[in-house]
Amino acid sequence: ALTISPNAITLAATNTHTFSATGGSGSYSYSIASGSGSVNATTGVYTAPGAAGTDVVRVVDGSGKYADAIVTVVAALQISPASQSVVLSGTIAFSATGGVTPLVYSIHTGVGSVNSSTGLYTAPASSGSATVRVTDAIGNFSDATVTVTNALTISPSSFTLAVNNTKTFT
């Protein structure tokens, strides 16, 4: 019997995957039976569309028999906020949409730490920068930039000023 492998898969928008066929007779030809993705007729390399939905990839053998694979396309992975400043030892709550679960947060480069499952970033006690990355189950990722700065202060914090005099704050 003709089979297509895998017969069901979940991908994020614009991802690619190579389908393969076994059994049947003669040569194989791949096509999109329904949906808006694309597939190379000869190699079986499928490219998901830019939006979520469901596609059916079909392989047909030399005798006209066919097998179908269901492709569930989810939205592209996106981290939020994409860029953020935080004070020393402060926190930022990152979140993500799209992608194939489970999602894992990590520090790709730089300073600080992030909870791998909740996305809560904690800045260190010194300034610097970081790239926080969220990665989905099939290797898609989205990055956010963090800038860690000293807390905003005003100087002097207090003083006495006579009427009609001026003082410059920094």
C-alpha cells in the first residue's frame, strides 16, 4: 500500500518539512490536495503558508493511487515585548504567541536570568544587555532585546531654596 510519512504534522507558518512516500508502484508525485501551502512535486518539500490553517499534502504513485497527510499550521512564534529596558535587579514578564508548544524561554546572549517556562526575566545587579529567546517544540525561535540600566535618580534629592532662586537638577 502507498503511504506518506508523516501522515500528520504540526508546523508554524512558513516552516518547511520534507514528506516521503513508500509502497505503491512507479514514481511519486506530491501536490496540495487542499489548503494554501506549497509542495515540490518531485522532492516532497512542503512550505507552510504565512497564516494558520490546515493543509492536505497528497502523494500519488504511478498507478494513480494516493495517500494524504494532514498539516496543521499554527501562527508564527512571536515574543512580546520585542524590546524593553529594565532597572538593575528588576523584572520583565515576557510572553509568546504562536509556535508549536511547548515553548521554552532562555537567555540567548548577555546578562540576567529567565524562567524557562513562565518567561519572567530577572535583571542582574549590574548594567548590561541581553537577548531573551523563546523556542518552540520544533526549533522555531523569536528574540527580544533587554537593556539593563541603573535606576533613575535625581540629584540632589532634596534641598532648601530661597524665593525666586533657581537650582539645576540632574
